[in-house]
Amino acid sequence: MKATLLSLPECQGIGNTETEAIEALDQILQARLVKARIVTLEIEALKTENLWIQKILG
């Protein structure tokens, strides 16, 4: 049996039963989370003119 995390298809747990496959996947995810970190990014919004407002204000 194989258990796959849909959002991370490269993460797969394999076992003889569904329960073993899910437990194997859980172990893989736990190992990945130990290395995880949160990063904050600031993304500047594009400055575009709103054409609808231009038409109204004319």
C-alpha cells in the first residue's frame, strides 16, 4: 500500500497495510517538519492605474 500527501506528491509512505503506509507517511512528514522554518517575505504591490476610475472621472 502507498499513502501520498496530495499537496506534496513526493512524500509517500509505503507499507504492507493502509495503516502502515499512513504511519510511514507520518514519520516522513515529522522528519520534514523538524527542518521547517517560517520565512516572511514583503512583496510590493504593482502600482497600476484603474482604468474604470479613469473612465468615471474622465
